[in-house]
Amino acid sequence: MGRAESIYAELLWQGGRAAVPPVDVHLAASILALSFFEAENEGRSLAEVTGLDGEELTELCRIAFPHVSLPEQGAPQVGHEEQALRDILWMNCGEASVFELLLARLVARRCQRPNHLWQDLGFASRDELSMLMRLHFPRLALKNANDMKWKKFFYRMMCSSEGFRLCSVPVCTECDDFEACFGPEDGEALLARIANGKLPSSASSSVAGYA
């Protein structure tokens, strides 16, 4: 088992008495496992890679991983684009819970990474991202009925909220770049890629010291 997968497994075990359903423990553990890995290997703080400040990370652990405590974290800088996406997600959440607020901020920050969004959330496939959207941001899931790539969809939502027109064609089917928005989002899950040694791994990545 790779180091990032070990972190995921440990977080999952720590979610035994979580205040959220097991599926949410899995989703949060996937995001945090990859975030732990990146923070250590890139020399960045956990706050920087998750978009959550120290209090928010503590609250996420209280909700999903009640036996994990994290060292003190600073506050991440949030740009205009990221804040716009935070707002869109929060305004379209299902229950307006604290967990969904934190999830919106996690998704907005991970959207800044270069891979498919499902990969940069640490998920096994795009299906898990679609599940997350249906569970916690159902109005956005309904609006994305044509299954546009989520990053493309989010940017279209942000442009609409700012009063801009993102595309010059009236309907997507007339666009010459249709595949860029609706093509397959294939690829290997990043946690699997790390486990297979395709990404550099630090030997000491672990949440054991925080439990």
C-alpha cells in the first residue's frame, strides 16, 4: 500500500464515530489523503492545499475524523476566482450544513490544481465526483444535466454570475471545441498513481502523529 493510500485508510478508520454518513467520511478522507501527500511533497501547508484555515480543518476532523487533531495552521489566501466558486457552491448546497460549507471550500481550492477535478480530489473515478455533487450540491448537478466537465461547468457558472458570455456559439452542439467541455475525463486516480510510484512520495507522510 502506498503512503497516500495508508493515510486514506487511517483517516477512514478514524471516521468510525463520525457525525456524517460513511460515504462522506470516504469523500473527505480521499481529499485529505491527497492533500497531506501534496503538502509534504511540495513543502506547503495543509491550509494551502485544502483552502481551509486551522479552525476549519479542526472542524472537519471533528465532524468526519473525531480522533484526529492537526497542528495549528494559518489562513490560506483566497483569490477572487476561488471565492466566486466558493460562493456558487455554497449557494447551491443541499442542506447548508457546516460539512457542506467546508466541502465547498475544499472543492473550490482543489479546482485550482491542474488535473481533472475528480483526480485532484483524490477520487477513484469521475463517478465519485458526480456522486458528491448529487449529494451535496444537487441544484448544480441538475443544471449540469448534459454532463459537462465540472471545471468547465464551474467556469461557465462564474462567468454567468459576473455577466460575461463564456462561449460565442448559442448551443454546445454547434461548437467546434465540443470535446474540450464534454469529452471523456479518463485517467488514473492520483492515489493509485502515487501507490504505483508514478509520483514522488515522502517516506514520512502520515496522520499517525495527529491521532
